[in-house]
Amino acid sequence: MKRSLKERLREGTVICGEGYLFELERRGYLQAGSFVPEVALDNPEALKQAYRDYMNAGSDVVLAFTYNAHREKMRIIGKEELLEPLNRNAIRLAKEVAKENPKEEALVAGNISNTNIFDPEDPESKTKVRGIFAEMVKWCKEEGVDFINGETFYYHEEALIALEEIQKQDLPAVITFGLMGENILRDGYTVDESCKILSEQGALVVGMNCFRGPETMQPYLADIRKSVDGYVGGLPIPYRTSEENPTFFNLPDGGCSCHLPLETTFPTALDPLYHNRYELAEWAKEAKDIGINYIGLCCGASPAMLRAVAEAVGVETINSKYSPDMEKHFLFGKDETLKKHNLGYRLKA
């Protein structure tokens, strides 16, 4: 019998692999810009393989890929009639893959997220947002998810509406914020204030995801950890954000040799700005040390990066057998049978 999210959190660190949005765009199955996960209907086997790759890299959770699969996004692309089939199929595919885990069946999380229509000054927008969350959470409940991941909120009140709708369906909630460059939520709350309120209101896990890399997320995770009695989650992006450029929306690439067709490197020219897996592993160790319980990576992360994060906090993953081992490499190895004339050439190669 598989353990619940709460049981796993009680027993140790939970790993959650996110980042399907960028990964499936990189694999050629999703359009950058609209970023709507039509892959759940158009290329279900590609989505299943992405789920599988992140699970095998250490994720305890198969997160149903319904980020941006809400009514407003489907309206923009003129495909509202596909809203419910897309949501249900994404969950069903996640459940299929979760059962493949040879160690313990993975948890399946439903997913709701920022709607981009919330306006604190517009009551009608709040009603629309609540309706968007209500129908998605209802489908999640009917499809039998283990919990709901509400993510990438940059308004406190929108996150609170999400939590309320999740609780109406009697499901555990993970609520995480995307903190933009002004370093406060857009309705004036600090992220630790908001997380404290949401935790006290019953969210099982609160914290941050996306927008920020480890360097510019970690100080806020530390503040959240000090403010919150319950479980805390951290899922940064794997890009080199800085104090000057705290999010990936405006990261510069001074070394680019051509004129970018977009105003910024986001979202299709971020490649030179990656952290390597060892830096991400060091962040994961630090996050665990300060008491972050729910650890992962978000947009831009590859399965190999997630595996490094999982291993850094003591998790042996399904695919740890493929983790780097340079022992047999012809230039950099240490096997006694390797040719010395090659080993001696390694710094000239």
C-alpha cells in the first residue's frame, strides 16, 4: 500500500519533479509562448515518457501536466471544448506511470496554477478564478489524485482561493508561490506572511516554485521556514538568477552572438544560463539542512538535474545506476587498464 504525501513527509524529504513545460517544448511537443499542454491529447506517449523520466530520476510525485490547462488559456487558443478531456487525460496518464515505480507506487498530484486573470481590484475576476479552480479540482477528485499542487501564484488572494477550492474536495494541498522581481507578492504580502497564513488555513505544504534560481529563492525559503510550523517546499528553476536579475524573465545573455527575436532571453534563449547539476545538488543539501521538506526543480530542469538533487539529499533513484562515473573514461578515468598516453593527454585535449 502506497504511503500518502503526509506519511512520506513525516518520514523524510519528498522529491517532486516539475518542469514539464520547458522539457516538452525542448523535446518538440509544446509551443513556447502559449505554453498550453496540448501534449496530453496530441502526443500522450511523449507525455508519459516525460512523466516516467522524472519519476525514474527520483520524483516521489507524478504531477499531472495541467499547468496552463485552465479555461482562460484554452479560450485564448480557441480550444475550450478540449478543456475537460485534456485535464482528465493528463491525470490518467500520470496514474498509469505512477504504477510503474518498482520501489513504491508514486503519488499522483493534480495541478492548478496562476490564471493570469486575477485582479485584486476586480471582483468579477475573482469569481472567474474560483470557477476555474473549482472545475479543475473537481475533475482531479473524480480521477482519484492523491493531492493537489497549486503553484506559481504571485497573488496571495488567488492562492487562498485555490486552497479553499481544494479543501472543498477534501484533498491535501501543496501551495507554492512564484515571486517576481519586486520581491513581494503583487497584492502586497511578503511571501513568508502569505505562506504562514496558508499553512494556518490548512495547506499541507507551502513554499515557492519557479521564476527564481537557487541563489535568489533560498533567502526567501529560509524566511518561510522560520515563519511556518508545517511543511515547506522549494522548487527553483535551474538558471543563474542574481540579485540584479532575480527572476528568469529578464536574465541577460551578454555572450549571445546574434540578435534575439525576442526582447529577453526568456523563454527560448536561456540555455547558456543554466546552473550545472553539482550546483543544484549543493542547493538541495542547503535546503534540506534548513528544514525544507518538499524539494524539487521547476521550469528548465532536466531529469539528470533532478536526479542530482535527489541523490544530494540521500535518495537513491531508479536511474541512479546511470549517474556519472568517470572511472572508465579514456581521458579522465582511473582504471588501471586505461592507456597512459591518453590519460597524460587529458589537459591538452
